[in-house]
Amino acid sequence: MQAIVIREPGDEDVMQLGEAPEPALGAEDVRIRVRATAVNRADLLQRRGMYPPPPGASEILGLECAGEVLEVGSGVPAGRFRPGDRVMALLAGGGYAQQAVVHHGSLLPVPDALDIVAAGGFPEVYLTAYLNLFVLGGLVAGGTALVHGGGSGVGTAALQLLREVGAKAYVTAGSPEKCARCLELGATAAIDYRKEDFAARIRELTGGSGVNVVLDCIGGSYFERNVASLAVGGRLVVIGLTGGASSEVNLAVLMTRRLHVIGSTLRARSNAEKTGIVAGFQERFGKAVAAGRLGVIVDRVLPLGQVPDAHRAVAASEHFGKVILRVD
């Protein structure tokens, strides 16, 4: 099969369209004919040799895909998936290829309301936003959240989920244009982090009370201000470290305000954990996806062979939403 192959870590040009063996099908797995995948920042790190796949996962880049079922393993529950079904998958790797194999618990159906190419950018960001805002963050209907990177794939997914449950969504973004688009997606307020102190702005917007959850993809450089943005009993969920991995912690503030600091990743979780996350998402938001209320904000669609350009766009934060790779 054709796939993006990398001979050694490096810049965008180390990625080449070439031949790779078809992935082996396990008893509880489903084989997918991939129609589309998407670029996530974790892919950029892996390409540079900084984020290796979990043991046993494909070395090929790609944490999500969408396409049609080709083959079903003997241990997949009867009738759960059949050849020809339109599906999208959360992957530990392997999306930048014509075929992908994944445990059946990491699959979601693609409803008629969702375009199959756009669906290639759905699972990673929606399941990340769901897990960290609602499961780990404990956000309830009517609650408040601050989401950093509101124009990113996770940010645009988070905005739609928060809108769906009636929560107030505050976001940061890096330009007036991105802030305006976040407001169009339902953000209560959008803060240009290049011009404003987001912690001071959050205190102003919330009357000094702060937010229930902060979803943070930045890390160390934002830690103190994230804590200052939280309400009493609030939760900071850290899912990225683009701003560094270290920060000083005032434990007295955490104690007196009963704050929670949670670190979270999705890729290396077990099949059982991912199955539970997918099932929980489907139970809570499946009807909204089927009705077309939750979708993928597509910035651009490029053929798989143009993946270097796709990575450059994401690295430069040129995009709003998802950069999709079409697999022909």
C-alpha cells in the first residue's frame, strides 16, 4: 500500500510518499480503507523524533482517519461493523496510509451529515476535547471554561461541544481574525493573547470568580496565569507543552482554593480506556453529530503527497480548524 514513509527524523521534507506493508489484522481489529486523515501537532513532534508511537503501534504518522470498513476481525462483536460501513477512527498511529487497522472500540460511525473527507479530522480533536473538558474536567451544563488555542482543531471542537451543552466558552487566539471566527463558533469571549493578559481579562469577564475548567495546550509559561483564571474548586487540564514543561507551583494557592491540576494524554491509553471514551462520547454527543450540529472546521484539504506543505501550515499556525489530507 502507499503511505508516507520517513527514513530518519527531520524537517518536513523527510516525509515521502512510498510503499509500506499492509498492517496486520488482529482478532478484535477492523481494517479501514482510508479516505482522509488529518495533521495534528503530535505528528510534527513524531516526524522530528520527539514523540515515538506507543509500543506495538504503527510507526506511520497519523492519529485519526476516516474511510470504509474493508475487513472485520473474528473477535469483533457480531454486527458491530460490516464491510462497506463508513467509519472514523482514533489511532495510535498509521493514518497517513491507504489502509489502517484499529481496535473496534476506537471506531465511530460517520453519519450522513458528515462528509467522509472532513471526518478524517474528527476523532482526535473531538475525543480529546470531550475527555478533558467533561470527563477529567468535570464540566457540567451551564459551567464555564477557558480554552487555549481556540482556532486549533481541538479548540474549534471544544467550542462546538461547549455550545452544545450551553456552557460559557472563553478562548485565546493569536489574531483578531481568529478571535472573530471563534466568536462565530459560539465563544462567549475571545482574547487575543498577543495583545492582552488573558488571566486579567478572565477575571474581568467573570466578575472575579474565574472559570470552572482551563483546557491548556501551552504548559509551563501559562501555568501561573491558568491557576489565576480558575474558580474555587476549578480544574486545570494540561494537554500540551508548547510553552515548556516546567513552572513553579504555589501549593498554598492550590490548597486554599481547592484547585486540581491534571495532566492528560490520549494516544497511549489502553484499548479498554479508548473504548470507554468513545462510548461515552457517543452516548452524550452522538445525536448532535448525526444531526449535523457538531462538525469539522476544515481549513484546507491537500492530497497525501503534499503532506510537507500541510505540516508547514500547522507549524506556522496558519490554519483555523483542521488541515486534512485526502488519501486517493
